[in-house]
Amino acid sequence: MIKTDALIIGAGPTGLFTAHQLKLIGLNCEVVDNLDKIGGQCIELYPDKPIYDIPAVPECYNCWRCWFI
């Protein structure tokens, strides 16, 4: 069992932003998603367009670099 302060369901921009903010205030969290990559609906609906608003990722395409944050 993983001990954590918060569980975030969804690895889209909002879930990642929430994880980032929780860590800033000192809480540990786990992010789970049913997709095999981060980005949520943005990555699924627009796989060839860059996404600029994912925390800690300057630019994200539907690529392997985004899977290992």
C-alpha cells in the first residue's frame, strides 16, 4: 500500500497542476490515469499539436518525453 496525502485522478493539465501545487505546500500525492501518457484529453484530441500549459513541461507533444516526468 502506498502512503500518500492525496490521490489525484487524471493526469491532464488540471491534475498535474494540482499535484504541483500540493507539493509546493509540502503534501505528497499520487497521480493515476487510465491512459498510458500524461496530458489527458488534450493529448488524445490533438495529438500533433503542442501543449504549453502542463506544469514542469515547457512543451508537450504526444511523445515519449512526456511519459517520464
